[in-house]
Amino acid sequence: MADDTYKTGLDRRLISLEERHEVRSWMESLKCTEMQLRDAMKAVGNSADAVRDYLKEKR
């Protein structure tokens, strides 16, 4: 997610853990903990779709 609220397309396809508010937003969106989010990203990278699929498989 970008800091520029006018940029949305590509920014929502990739997950970034650089900004605390972004981490919170992704945790809320994906209904997971920060540790689950970080573990998923270690396993499959920063693609939101890949992380979403990974988390679904883990549940």
C-alpha cells in the first residue's frame, strides 16, 4: 500500500512491511496476526494474492 492515497492499483497487489499502518491494514484485511503475515511473506513473497492463498491453506 502506498502513502499516496491516490495510488491504489499495483500497491494493493504487493504487501510491504515498511510502515506500521500498512502492516495493520494488511492484518485487518487478511484477518491474521503480524506473525502469520510475516511467516506467509517469508514462505511465498510479497504478492498479496500468494499470501492470501497461503493463509487460506494454513487455516
